[in-house]
Amino acid sequence: MNSLQEYPAYKRLPLQLREADGNYFHTADGKRVLDLYGGHCVNTLGAGDVGIGRALAAQWQECSFTTNLIDMPARQDLLHALAPGLPPGSWQMFCSNSGAEANENLLKLALNATGRDTVVAFEGAFHGRTAAAAAVSDQKNPAWPATPFNVRKLPWGSTSLIDSSVAAVILEPIQSLAGVIMPAPGFLNDLREACDRSGALLLFDEVQTGNGRLGEMWASQFFGVIADGFSTAKGIGGGFPLGLTFITESHAAKVPAGLCGSTFGGGPMAMAAAMQIQKRLVEPGFLDQVKKCGALLQAAAGVGPVESVQGAGLLLGLKISPSTTARQVRDALLAQGILTGLCNDPQILRLSPALTLNAADVSQFLDALTSLQFCE
């Protein structure tokens, strides 16, 4: 008799989810849980957003799916909606399904545009689990026996070894999984200059930092440094799988047109979901509210077990005092009905809530932190 079980990739939390709406989960035993993790920066507008739901339903009736050999209004609509919010320049975009794919395509384009074979990446980086994305990630247990190109890993903050052999330098403007680590002042500018000198492309992985999460549309605008190419995923679809790769038109012109491809990437349903995200992000005051809630969360520094807060906007890392760990704090908060996240640093509690977070939600979180007590 056949049997089937799920591969145990995840150590799941003790939550029996019944439904989710807005910034809250509702469990099978009747508990209401404030979600400050946002599905790893995915739930840009919270769970069950009515606008996204209506757009998906309408698009399904109009055209649920078709080959990428046929253009469609939904794709052109998204191109037009994204263009005004992009960093200055002329850009081209390719659609895929995930952050790893978006990063793979970004690397593929850079390697082909330059004709070089080396990519610089950084310690602490995470860009995905597929072969090329994993090659430029800093993982304890590498999944692949070899990398598809030469990789040069540098310490975070270093600009050395970026020479004429380097096709691209790829980084997260804020290293999220490493512990929400900000770039030192001047680091991104120095990287921009090093790439300009060597002819390498500067690539930003904006899978988490993009789509308004920092209170600006893109991290390049937040930090004032423009990359030659950048990727995004997660929050761009608000829960519907979508990855986007952007590259400057001048570099795209050096690459064969058929280099990238995807069956589902750029499908009409994903385009419809992303359009709703864009409409909300550009509403007057929306990104200002992201900044305000981010500033309110910064007040967690010194509250309960929290020593300090790092990060920006609504991508934050709370440094937990040495007397306990982030996991213990995560579990204690969950017992009070608040979901937060962990990362590779055992002392950092990670927050990446929906951008619809409000002051009352923040107050609930700060009150919960205040009540936490751990044995010294």
C-alpha cells in the first residue's frame, strides 16, 4: 500500500491556522495572533486583501493564463505602473516566479553582458536555493557540489578584489537573513565606484528590501545608490508568486533576446496581483505610514529583553540581551498571540510585517515586550 508524507524541510510552529485576515491569524482553538512576520516580507497588504482578491477574480474571468508568446494588457499595465517608481534610468524587466529565479536571471544577464566569469558576493548573504543563487549565498550546508561560475566571497563591507575579471557584484542592500545588517555609511557608494572602475555590474537583490518596505519604493532610492540591475519578488505579488529582474537598457542590449525564459513568469494572474500592490503603494501617505510605523517600532530598543533595533522601515532586527535568545523571545511572544521571526543570528528577532501595520498593532507588540520576563 502506498503512503505519502511531506518532506520535513520545516520545523513548524505550534499553530493550527484556521484563517487569516489583515495583520492577524485566527487559529483553530479561537486565538487571534498578530502577524509581525508577514510571510517573510510577502504579505505587503496583509492577508486576504480585498483589492487583490477582486483583481485576481476579474483576471481569471478575462484571461486566466496564456503563453508568453502572446502579449496581454495586464503585462503592459504593470510595466506602465512600475516605471514611474523605478530608480532613474531606462530599464528592461523580465518576469519569473520567485526571488531565486529573479536573482538567477540577474546573474545570467550580467555574466553574458560582460563576457566575464566571476561574481563577487558577500559573507552573510542569502540570494536563494537554486544553483546560481545558492552559489552567491553564504550557507552552512551547501546543496551543490560545485558553482556554475567563479565566486569570490568578501567580508560584508569590503570593496577589495573587484577587478577586470569580475562580471558582477551582487548583494542585499540590507542583509536580512544574516540579522538585518545595514551597510556601513559609504559602503554602497564605494561599491558603485569600484564597479565603475572595473566594468563590473552592481546588482541589488531587492527581494525583501523592495516594494516600499523601507518607506521608499526601492533600497536604491533609500540609500541613494543606483545599481545596474536589481531583482525583487515576495512583496511584489502580495502572496501571489512573482519574481522580477530589472536591468538597464544599455546592458540588456548586449545580451541575446532568448537568454531568459519562463512558462509561468509574467502570467496574467501574477500581473493582476502586482498591479494592486502598485496602486496601493503610490496612494498618498501610504509609504509615509510605513516610515511612521517603522519609527514607532524603533522604540522597542530598551524594552523588555530588547537591547537595540537595527534595519529600516518595516524590515527590522531586534537585538536580544545575552541573558536569553531570540528564539526564547519569539516563543514567549507567540504565547501572547504575536508572531515574529528568527534569522541566522541567534540574538536577533526579525520583524517584517505587512506594510498595512498601524500604531495600535505596534502598541500591542511593545506592551507584550514590556511584560516579558526571563531568568538571568
